[in-house]
Amino acid sequence: MLTILLFQFPPRHVAEGDWLMLHGTMGHNGFGAMMGQISGWSVKYNVSLCTGESQPIVGDINGDGLPEIVFNCYGSSSVYAIRGTTGGILWTSSVSGGSWGAPAAADIIPTIPGLEVVVCNASNTRLLRGTDGSVIWTSFAGCGTRSGGPAVVVDGSDTLVLVNDDGTLYALRASTGSVVWSAPTGGTTLIGIAKSPAVGDLDGDGDYEVVVAGSNTVYAYDVNTGSLQWSTSVSNRYYTRTPATLVDITGDCVDEVIVSSDNGNIYALNGSDGSTIWVRNISGQMACGPITSADVNGDSLNDVVVGHLRSCNCGTPGGVTVIDGSSGSVIWTRSFTGPNMTHGGGRVISDFDSDGQLEIAVVPYWDAHMCFGDGIFRMYDASSGTLEWSASGIVGEGSAFADVDGDGCSEIMVLPSAGRSLFIVVDNDAVSGCGIYPYNDTCGTLGRGGDLGSQERNGPDYLYTTVSGERGGILISTNVRARVRIYSPDGRLEVVKELMPGETFIPVRRGSHIVKLNDRTFSVVVR
């Protein structure tokens, strides 16, 4: 049983039910912090539009206050935005040549309503208006057909990064599409091509690094300059459909790098220098989607969830394995007939049924080269590996977990694999006001909304607190003694400080931050 040690809150972008990039965040961790009410397979709606090859994203892209779902269609060479409440089409835009990569969304140009959507293919990358799908700019730098390498928008900056089939990592200016810098990824063949880059702070200096894994090497670059921070060999053959995942597994509030290789090895690398923390071998090839991470065993440290698939001669069963993040030891493993493999991420983790414990949703994949899947969707208890429920006849390519209809509860989305034409949303017994999962994270607590703190609700009228993002930092004004905690949007604690009454300026890096002052929470942007 999972023990909840601390009642703390998730980052803003997942607390509000968003899933704006591949596997949820810049670091691809696949964790959904908003709870659901899903205790079985109950389809909210199907949408017969196209075949998939990736993972959907969810967010209010048109600024109407309700979520939309955006996904690429490989077969029809289009990107669709549908209304999360009904599944009706908001807009569609052509992506010439198709795309295997998930889109990304962010408020890149504040003067344009809603969010902007990034889509890319082998020949170019496009920035689309979230309101109508029209093209804002097109860049020659594409993310490839084989890379499955969707662009990652770097939080709080005018930068997006992507990987091309030519073995190049590109950093583009997000507002214009111009190339800021480029760097090698180590591979140009199908086996060697790097996948979607992952972005996080690997050394605790407040600046982001970008990590790519191509051929047999993992590279970490400075996201601002493109300078190489370190490179590490992980295997004699890297299985490049699995991008790196960045997550803190040591409790030092700095990300480590988790990657897998074609020979079944899972590597945990020190984010500051690329040195190996542990290696764990899992029988069979690693599944295509990103590695998932969350605290499964209740020790306040993130653990690692990986999928493995049947070999091409059907000799090795597919399955899912959970690895202790601190030691690399196996917590539990389950095998089954069909492969557990998707390009966009077929293993997501959250409290899907609001029972106070995490579950892992495993989406089956269908592929003739992998002897076909068994078509069974499985929901596992994350701490024990107990199968809670399953559903047959499901064929998925990628999955996501987010609030698609704005009712305060998350749903599971399944994008079909190539050859199938259904988009499925699972929404079982959903009710409004379902709440936020009290995720156990010793590196940060993030609240939701800007409600008055208890001191302000119950105190005299003259109590006040204001928080504003200024150039170079955050200005806090209060006439009460307060304890402030400042977090990055992905949950990393940046500053802890005791404040006396008056004004205090706290220097922080550019970008979005969450400020928790006593029991009140503010979202601010520092330019």
C-alpha cells in the first residue's frame, strides 16, 4: 500500500488538468497529478478521424476557458484540435508528409489569444494559432519522420528544441522560428536517430539543460547556448525510439537522466556530469514510449516505470516493470502476451480512481512486426503490481491523462495505432470537484488557485499580500510575517525564505514560477 507522507500539491500545469507536451512535461515523466474517477472502461466518446503515431496533448488552446485536445494524424498528414467536452472538431491543419511526434502547446506569443501549438515533420516545424490552427511561422528545421521527436517548448523562455533525422538538435526562437543554435545528436540512421529532447535543470544552477540520446551516446547541452555540458556512452546500441526522461530520483531537487538501450538496460545518470548512478537490465527490448516516473513505494523518492515488448520473433513476452529510483532494484514486474509499446508513451501514472493510491495505465500496441498486441488495456496498482481491472479490444498508440472537459477530474485519452480510426476518451463516474492528488514530493509543494489564505480570511481587513513578477525576480509585499517557497512549474523547489513585514525582492531566473506564501499560492512570470 502506498503511504502518503505529506499532503502537498502538484505543479500548476498538471493541477489544472493540462498535458501540454510529450508525456506531460518538458522532462517526459508521464505523471498526472489531477485525480480521476475512473474505475473501469467507460467511453466518454469516440472520434473517427485518423490513425495515430503519437500522444495527444490537452490544454485551453483557444482561450475559451475549456480544454481542447490536440493530436497529430500520421495517416492523413493532419493535426486536429477537438473540443474536450464533446469531441467536436475545433480546427484541423495540414502537416505535409505526416508526423510521428506529439504536438506541444504554450503561451509563446502573449499578444495572441490562447496558446500556440507546435507541430513538426521531416521538412519543417510550424507554429499554429490555438484559436483557428492558422500558421504563424514555418521553419526549415523539422523533427523528422523517424525521430518521433516532437518539439519541447522551454518554459518561460522564447526557445523550443527539437531533433531532426539528420542527426541535429535544433534550438529555435519560439516567437519567430529562427535557428538560435544547433548541435549533434550522435546518429542519422534509423537505429541511431535521437528522439524527443528532454529539458530540465541538471545541475541546480537555475538554468535549463537539454538532453538527447542518439546512437550509443547521451548528450547534455546548455539550452541557452548549445554548449556541450557532458556526453556519456550507455550501450553499444541505443534503442532510439525511447527518449530520455528527466526526474529527481535522489531527493536533491536536481534532475537525473533516465534512458534505456536496445539490450534491455535502464540507465540512471547523474544530471551534473553524466556519471552512472545505477544500471538495471530488463528482459526484452524496451518499449518505444518515454519512461514514466513517480513515487511508487512511498519513500518520497521518484521511481521508474518502463515497458518492454516482445521481440520480433515473438520469443519474449511484453510487460511493464517498476524500478526503485534510489537503488535500481526491481519493485515488481508483470508480463503478458501482447507487447507494451507505443511511440508516444503507453504507460502513464496517476491516482486514476481517487482512492489515495497511484495506478499505472498500460495501453497495448498493435504492430505486425511485433506479432500484434493482445488488445488489452490494463490498470495496475502502482505499489504492488496488482491488476485492478482490464478492458479488451483496445488498440492504442499513445495515451495521456488530463482533464478534457473542465469538470475538475481527469480522463484517459487513447490515440489509436496506425490502421485504426478511433480516438477514445475514458471517463468513468466522473464528478466535478474531484480534487488534487496530494503527491508525496519532498522537493516542493505547489498549491492551486489564488484563494485567500486562512490568515487573510479570518484576520482584520488591513492584512494584505501582493506578489508580482518583476525584471530579474519576484517582488513580495505583505504586512504579516510569512514563509515563502518558490517553485518551478514542474515542481522543483527554488527558494525558501522567511519574510518580515514589508517589501522583499527575490532574484530568480526568467520564466514561470509558483509562489506559496504561507497558505496562499500565486502564479507569476519573471521577464
